Amino acid sequence: MVGRVGYAPTTPAMSMQYSTIELTALFTIF
């Protein structure tokens, strides 16, 4: 399901945004 764990965006902002989306998705799924 989560496929952005190994992803490394160019900008830290994007990284944080992706992390937030991941956490939100996880909390929504569980």
C-alpha cells in the first residue's frame, strides 16, 4: 500500500508533505 517509504523527493518540503500524506493514509486505513 505504502510505496513512498523509499522515495526521496528533491525538496525537504515535498518530503514532509509526502510523509504527512503517508501518515494520514495509514491512520485512515487503520
